[in-house]
Amino acid sequence: MVEYETILVEQRGRVGWITLNRPQALNALNGTVSEEVADAASGFDADDGIGAIVVTGSEKAFAAGADIKEMESKTAEEMIATDHFGAWTRFAAVRTPVIAAVSGYALGGGCELAMMCDIILAADTAVFGQPEVNLGVIPGMGGTQRLIRAVGYYKAAELILSGRRVKADEAERIGLVSRMVPASDLLDEATRLAETIASKSLPSVYAAKATLDAAMETSLADGLAVEKREFAALFDTADQKEGMAAFREKRPPRFQHR
Ligand code: CAA
């Protein structure tokens, strides 16, 4: 496994783990972190021995945002020319399901990184927010777009315009997180969920994620067309035959691609 500077990467069974590891900066997301996370996630994505990815941070911080000190002196020209957050587009494009296991601060880019994942598990200690207006900027890693899709316009607008932070219970109530769990259970719960997903047929999981992604990006009619196509295509897989035969024969399925 590749050695990284700012993240820890580990394969446990069919689950790939990426742990942000810049404790001195509360896992602030600098250029090295973004490149390393995108690289590790792409590596897991290319490996059909991996059926789910978990991204996590420390107890105190999932990530306290993009690295403010790295950005402070940049010019607009530099931000555009270097596509400052471009690596995150590669991360968000992986086809393997990604679970964010969030404990502590998930602010700014940290909240946006969680929202690039498919499922957000939050410890009851988690705190989410888009505080960029306090810095004279706006969310720049997808927050203005993904937060609205998660919680609706009025809640997103309140949070982005005021910079107000929300604790895990409110985040769960408004639909920003999939599920809140006691902090002491977070990693066990992430493991259980990731292993469950990784035990399914990979082609059907990829198809489900692609179809969910389409719902975020297209009209209802276009999204339904994607669903129709993905659903039909699965009937050419051995796993569909196996899954349905197993149901008829009242036994657990033995998927080939898992
Ligand atoms: N960038 C760079 N360094 C950061 C950081 C960040 N986003 N967040 C924390 N750190 C650093 C601090 O500077 C500090 O380092 P030093 O000891 O060298 O000074 C260290 O991490 C510990 O932080 P604090 O001493 O501030 O810890 P705290 O417990 O008192 O406060 C906090 C925690 C409330 C999260 C506070 O650190 C904070 O407000 N951080 C910034 C949050 C923020 O504004 N995030 C948005 C960033 S912009 C962005 O993300 C743009 C985008 O859309 C992509």
C-alpha cells in the first residue's frame, strides 16, 4: 500500500479506509490532502476487491475546512489557473460507494467533503457548517450546490449566508446526515455498513450509485431514463441471475462480483 503524508490508508477485507491525518491543523484540507485522498480513492475504485470506501478523520475533527493558511495569499488568477479544488472532482467521481464517518468539526470544505460521499454517518459530537462568509469567501468545494440538494433552499441559504454551525442532532433532523450514532459507536457502525454494502453484487451497487448521482444532476424525466437503462442492463449480469435464483431457492446469493 502507498505511503501518504497526510492520510492513512488501509484495506480491511473488502472495505478501503481513508483517514485524514493532519491533527496539528484539525485535518484542514490542503493541496496535498486533496491529491492524496483523490489518489487513494481512485486506487480503491480501480480494485474490484473493494466494495465500499470509508473516509474519516479524528475524534476532534473530520476536517475543519480547506486550508485557510494555504489559500490566504492566493490571487483569483492562481485559484483559476491551478483549479485549486480540482482534485476533489476526481474524488467525487469514484463509482464505489463512499461513507463519511464524521466526528467533531466538519466545517467548510470538511462539510463539503462529507457531502461528496454517498452516506454520512455522524457521531453525536459532530458539528457541521459552512462558515466561509466569516472569511470573506463562499463555499468552494460544492457546498452551495450540494447543501441545497440535501436540505432544501431555505435551510441551505440560512446556513451559508449566516455561517451558523449545526450540531449532529439538527444535521440529522434537516437531512444533512444519514444517521447519527453515539461517538463511541461511529467506527463500528461505519464498518458494519461498509461491509454490508461490500457484500452486495458490485455491478448492482455501481448501478445504484450512478442512478442516485443522476438524480442529483438531472431532471426527473432524464433521471428515470437513466434508471430504466441501468435496471435493464443488470439483466445481462450473472449476479442478477444468481440473486433471483437464490431468492427462488430460498438460500443466500453467492455473487460472483463482490
Ligand atoms: N485551515 C488552516 N488551519 C486550520 C484550519 C483551517 N481551516 N482550521 C484549524 N486550523 C488550525 C489552526 O490554525 C490551529 O493551528 P495553530 O495551532 O498553528 O494556530 C489548529 O488548526 C487548531 O485550531 P484552533 O486552535 O483554532 O482549534 P479550536 O479548537 O480553538 O477551534 C475550530 C476549532 C472552531 C474548528 C477553528 O479551528 C476554526 O474555526 N477553524 C476554521 C473553520 C473554517 O472557517 N473553515 C472553513 C475554511 S474555508 C473553506 O473551507 C472554503 C471551502 O469552501 C472549500
